[in-house]
Amino acid sequence: MAAKEEEARGGVRTAPHPPIQTEDELELVKRYVLLGIVMRILDHDIRVIGTSAIKLPRFYESMLRGIQDRVLLDLAAIRRQFRETGIKVYEEKREADGLHAQYVCRGYHHRFFMLWGFVKAESERVLKQYLSR
């Protein structure tokens, strides 16, 4: 049957269509959105440390700023990958139940949703990874 179809197309074989989105691309977008949340957490905590009565505020602030610098470098690397692969996150919506994100990948629009409990747990995991480096 395949030979008849190929003959009907004039002997031209067509390659299968590339996937609309790979699992790695989805994980990259999720990491990008999650690192944005981590940046907001770090900004908040740096402001709080500045106004608190702890004994070593400059020490803790400098540690958080160091983590923040590494997160910014990772975000820049992800944006570079986005440009190379044609991914663009165009909307992030915070709602009562979680975070909605919409993006374009290979010309197709996608969306995903993360519950706040998941976002919090993943943010803590990511921050722990940065602290252990």
C-alpha cells in the first residue's frame, strides 16, 4: 500500500512532520516561568531583610543577591535558547488557584497551568539547588 501511495505522489517520499513541541521545550518554558517566580520571591525577601531586626542583615542580603545573580544568568541563557528555537512566552496570569502561562512554540500556541502548591514546592527546590552550588 505504501508503494502505491509513493507512486501516486510521483515517487517522492515525504518526511514525517516534526513534533509541534518536544518535552524538553515544555520543560524549558516551565523552568523559565518558575525562575520568574523565584526572582519575585528573592526580591521580596531582600526587601524584608533590609527592614528586619536580624543581627547580620548585610550578610543575608548579599547571599540572596548572589543567588539572584545566578538566577538572572540562567534566565538569560533560557531566553537565548528561546530565540534559537522560536519560543515566546506572551502571557502569565496569576489567579487564586494557580499560575496560567501561554506561549508560542514553532508557530503553535500552547498553555499550561501550575497549582500554587506545586509552584511553592518547586520554588523551594530550585532555591535549595542554588544554595547547594
